[in-house]
Amino acid sequence: MKTPRVPIAVEGYPFIFFCAFITLVLGFLGFAFAAIIGIIVTGYVLMFFRDPERIGPDDPTAVVAPADGRIILVEKIPDEGFGKEVHKISIFMNIFNVHVNRFPFRGTIESITFKPGKFYAADTERGALHNEYCAITVNTEFGIKYRVVQVAGLIARRIVCWAEKEDTLGTGERYGLIRFGSRVDLYLPLDVSIVVSKGQIVRAGESVLGNFQPAGTQV
């Protein structure tokens, strides 16, 4: 039997306990209105760090969304890192979305690059170019690589990446989170057939973004 899992990200515990403690103090001191505000804030923080279980697709070729939110970009761009054209999909997470990020497609982590930067609004071009980010390059069983990038935002000031170099993760497996609103960019090879479009709402680990099956490869 599997051990029941608390559906709250561990990184949220200090924030939740702090808000709850302040709320209790305000209540004991008789500041009723302030205590009510504290309850609301505590409830929001608890909601923000929720980490529900997700059921991924049965299709082993499926590339799933790495984040909950709205797709703000789907386009083909030249990528200097890969030296060729790739699909870029950007997902914007607002402050009400689940912020735990999941692996888009099974593979082994080749490198993790963290770059400090600014904290512009994550759904803008300026944010995409200048914000702090953490990029993971993944090598698939096909020998073809892709990259998933956590990007900090105007409110988001902390990128958390649990994964480490040479880790092998499965499709939909948790690998990190971003605190308080941001975006995740996904750079996929043209071998992937994209099935989503701009404006679509997706769920991490469940929503299929495309299918990853190079010609002649059996999965």
C-alpha cells in the first residue's frame, strides 16, 4: 500500500505556518478584523502551495504540459543552444494556478543552468529576455534533446528546482516550483507534432502539448 501524500508542497510550510501564527496572535489580541484578513491570507497561501496528484495520458509518445496555466506563445524559433529551429511553447501561471512544475517528457537531465536576472512581468517579451531563469536540458531515449525553462516573474522571486544533473525522470514527474506567479517555456524539436494553440488552458502532467515520436522510432 502506498503511503498517503499530503497535497501541499513542502516549500510552502514555512509560509503557511507563519501566516497561521500571525492570525492566531491577532485573534488572541482581539483584533477581529485583522484576524479575518489573516485567515483569508492563510487560506490563499495554503491554496497557492497545493500539490494535487495528476493522471497523465496513456500515450507514451505524449509531451505533457510542465505547468498549469494559459499558453501565451506557440511558435517556431531559431535556437542558438540547439543550433536549429525548434518549437517554443510558453505557459503563464497566474497567482491562482498550481505552481508545482512537472517533467514534459521522460529523459535524463544533461545540464541545469541558473541565470540571475530581473523580475519583469513574466508574460511580456521583456520578462522573457531579461528575467531570472532556470533551464534544464533533457536528453531523451531517442538521442534527441529538449529544454524546459522556469522563468521568474514580477511577483515570483524564487525558482525551486528539485532535479539534479544526470537524474532520469518520467513524464509528468514533479521537478520544481516557482513561488507566486511566473511562466515556463518549453523548447521542443520539430520531431514533436504540436496539438495546442495560444490561449489554451493546460494542466501540468495531464494536458498533452504534442507527440514525440521521430520517424522510424518505435516507442
